[in-house]
Amino acid sequence: MLYGRPAEQAMIDGLLADARARRSGALVVRGEPGIGKTALLGYAARAADQSNIRVIRGAGAELEAGLPFAGLHLLLRPVLDRRFALPQPQQDALSAALGLKGGPRCDRFLVGLAVLSLLAELAGDGPLVCLADDAHWLDRASVGTLLFAARRLGAEGIVIIFAARPDLPFPASGLTALELGGLDPASAATLVMAHGGAGLTPSMRSRILAESCGNPLALIELAGVHLNAPCGADRPAADPAVSLTGRLQEAFGSGVRRLPANTRTLLLVAAAEVRGDLGVILEAGKALGVTATAMAPAERAGLIRTGDGRPFGNSKRSAIMPARRSRTAALRGSRNERSAPLTCSAIPCVPSICTAQQVIR
């Protein structure tokens, strides 16, 4: 459930209504880490699903940002069988770009046309929604290709929504932009109450509301930090010179440091797994002598969730520990067994371990 975003939801609903009427559109959602970009894309996906609109989605990954067309491959992988309907030059260009066939250096213009044609081919079956989260981490080739397609949409019934941070480059001039700000005070208070606020004292709730500046992730996670703090423990007042992201990392780090060593090891492995594949994470943990039961303390502390296949969020992975090489090697071994590349960036959504790819690098 989204709190305090009626105008933003209405904009998404309008795009979906246009798609049903065979009108296309593109949107760039911008906002700081934790402000709710991924949640808004999730709303778009659910609303589309309820209207029987097909959804394909992908996300940028920081450690794949230097691999040409890596982001495009992740987005289009479920529908690549439809490329055979494209004109042969476009089919060849797209196949070469994504490593599906050999050939000369790919023509970026033809790749862009191929992606536009592929999306139109899919939309021939009905409206289509494409969601690209963490677009600021997409490789330059994927960014150029997807923006090429987005700027040429017409009457296909396609919606493309990008989510990006404002402090990192994502050159999407010419597309409609939606800037997400903090929640209004009433919505922020409601969100805190929905995440255990009733178990906090009024002074704690007021402190969380003041420190979070309406950032939904901060509201949820700082409430969790207070609720899970040892009895009698209190955090010092926030240093105004430290960014909100920095304060969140500090709060999460204290929670991580209280976990058993095996749990911290498994969290580090999880933070390196870009697609949120629990099987890969557990295989890698096994190679390090850690079993699945090591996840339990982190789940009880609210630092991870495994039930929805999206354990981590991209904004929270840096407070997890050194000793990264053996964990990364173990994950590489597990991925090799599945013939999949190793990358580190987002497991799509663990609400509490800040940017661990910084540690794993």
C-alpha cells in the first residue's frame, strides 16, 4: 500500500488508461534513495496486472554499468523469442547486441529500431508496460537504446517508466518527469503507525518524523531500529551534517553488527546477488559453510525478508563487513553452476542493509 501518493498514482493510472486506448507514453520518476520510486513502480505493475496489461521489468545494476546492453538484456530476456518477428536487419542487430549470435560490431541505430519494433510487436497482443528501476545504473548502451524507443512511441499502447536518482546521471531530456518528494506529515505519521509505531513512545515517533524528512524508507527503517533496539538503548540525536542516507546506513550498521557471524556472512552474499535468487544465495552460503537457518536472526530483526523473492533494496547495502573476496568467489561459483553471470547491485529489495556492493567491491 502506498501512503500519501494520490497525485502520483493518478498519473500512473492515466498512463495505463492511455495504453488501453492504444496511446503510448513515457515517464521518468526521480527522487532520492528511499523516497518511494520502486514502490511507485510496484504500484504501476500491480495496477497493470489488475487490468490484464502485460508488464516487463528490469533494473540497473551498478557493477553491470560498464557492460554494454546488460540492462537491455535483463529487461527483454523474457520476450526475446519474439525477436524473430522483426525485419531481418533489426533481428540481426538485436541478436548481436545481446550476444545471441556472432557478427560485426552492432549498429546502435538498428538496435534502437529493433527494440522499438519488438515492443510494438508485443503491444500487438495488447497494452504493454515496461518498468526500468535504478535507471541511473543502466549501462550507456541500454540507456541510449531505451530512450531512443521511448522518444518514438506513438499509438502502440506502450508505457515505459524509468526510476532514477537525481544525483546520478540519467539523461532523459524530452520525457515527462515526476519528482518525488517527502510524504506530508499526516501520511508520514500513518506510515510509522503501520510499521510498529504504536509500540513507540510519542517522543520516539516525533523524533523519527523529524529525522526522516518524510522519506518513506527512513520512516519504516528508523521505526524498526527503535523497536529492535536492546532494552534501554537509545540512539544519539542525528547529526545535521550527516545525510539522511548516511544516518540510515549508520542505523542499519548497528543492527547488522549485533547479528551472529554466520548471519552477517549470508547477508554479504545476498547483497552481491543481483537478481534476488534465493537458491543462488543459499548455494553460495553452503560453500562458505553457512546454512539457510542463518537467515533467521536477520529476518527477526527486520533486516531482510525472503518471502517475496525480493530480499534487498538498492539503497541499503554498505554496512555489512569486510572479508568480501571469499564471499564473492563463493557466489561466482554458484552462478557458474547455473551458467549465469556474476554481478553485484541489487537484489531487488532487502529493506535494511545499505549498499553492500560497496563492501563487496
